[in-house]
Amino acid sequence: MQDKEPDTVSTDYRESHLSKGKDYDGNLRSAPLDAYIHKWEEKNINHIMARLDRNKISSYIDFACGTGRITSIISKYVDKANGVDISESMLETAREKHPSINFIHADLTQEGTDIGKFDLASSFRFFGNAQPELRDSALTTINRLLKKGGYFITNNHRTPNALVYKIQKARGSDQGLDLTHKLFKELLEKHGFAIESKRAIGFWILRPKWLDNVTEDSRYDAILESIFHHRIFSPFSLDTIIVARKVSDI
Ligand SMILES: C[S@@+](CC[C@H](N)C(=O)[O-])C[C@H]1O[C@@H](n2cnc3c(N)ncnc32)[C@H](O)[C@@H]1O
């Protein structure tokens, strides 16, 4: 997936998208694999949100919101949606596309700014890319942003155990991934979260080029995703959406 490429040689993921705001959405749309994953992330998020108790969810924040891709999907289910990102260029695009959402320019992992407490937080396409220090500080920040019992919806699109990456590795192409589901679960628990559910995406994609044969209105991808969305497939799937609850302050 394309969002793995930082635009500088820095190893701090904070700097990865500082000037990517203009191209991010276009790149996602033009790469078949990214477009496919986006489509199924949106479908699964709608499925999850429709089943949460909406009386308990009013305020929402999307951490590392980028151009508002996920913020805008979840905003339909809440009273007040907010996004926060370190990249002003990503936020510029987000504000143009979604004027009713409140986008905040900040690095809350380094600034102690108090922006309140929320019922729901999300963070997508972030943890698989971030370095260990940033994963820790982001989860500490998200814990601080959430009320006790609040929901955290996130994803892991960079697990080294996805079948497609295993096959690539066996053929000599190592993606350098490290965020297994076991490690992500340990990190979430260490930061006061308990996983409630998972929905796997793209288990069946053993070669990214298979996607060239899946068209927008294909019935086959719907059948395959409905068979393989169960959480038992998630450790080996290209992407997994994780729903967690904040169970304790840290
Ligand atoms: C791959 S993009 C994902 C954007 C969006 N969540 C999505 O799924 O399309 C990763 C985002 O993380 C942001 N980011 C990195 N470090 C951050 C930090 N410390 N605080 C807020 N945003 C951060 C980057 O600026 C970038 O917009």
C-alpha cells in the first residue's frame, strides 16, 4: 500500500506527510489495492458504527486524520467530529473537502494542549507505519483524549503475517514490517485498552495484482470479504479494523 513511503528520509513518522496533502487522496484512488482497501474500510466502519450505541457517542476525534478520509465516514454517526494532524498540508485538503468538521493542527504527543475528552476516537493507517516511540506516545495521547469506557477504532494494515507479505518475503522481498496482531494487542493493553472486536479485510489477496481483476461493482469481492471478515483471519489479512474500549487511565 502506498502510504508506507515517507516524503523525507527521517525515521520519525511525524514528518512523513508534511507536504503530501495535495497528492494523498489522488494516490489512494489511483492505486487499485489502496482503493480496494479504502472501499472495504468504509463498508466495515459503517457496519461497526451502525451497531454501536449512538446514545453513548456524541463527541469524536480522529487522531492523525490526514485529509479526513476516515473522519468524514464516522462524522455521519456523531454530533461533533474533530480531526487532529501534525501536517498542515494534509489538513488544508481536509478542510476544503469537509468544511463542517473541526480540524486541529497539533502534535498532541508532544504538546500537552487540553482539547477535552471524547466518547470515540479513531486512528487509521498510522500504527503500522509509526516507529515504536510514536506508537507509545500516540496510544498514551489517545487514552488521555478518551472518557473511561470510550471507544477506539483503529486498524493494522501492516502486519508481517499477512499472507501476501509472507509470500513476498519467501520470494526475497522483505517489507520490513513488525506490527503483528500480538504486538498491537499488547500495546493496546499496556495503554489501558481492551479489544472488543475485529474485522479482517483482504485475507484472500495473496498477490496484489489479483486486484486488477476485481472491478468496482464486482460481486466476487463482496462474497470473499463476507467469508473472510471473521477475526480468526485477521492476523493473516492485509488489513484489520479493531474496535477497543478504554478500560483504565494510564
Ligand atoms: C498515512 S496518513 C493516514 C491519514 C488518515 N488517517 C487516513 O487513514 O487516510 C498518516 C498521518 O499521520 C499523521 N501523523 C504522524 N504523526 C502524527 C502526530 N504525532 N500527530 C498527529 N498526526 C500525525 C501524518 O501527518 C499523516 O497525515
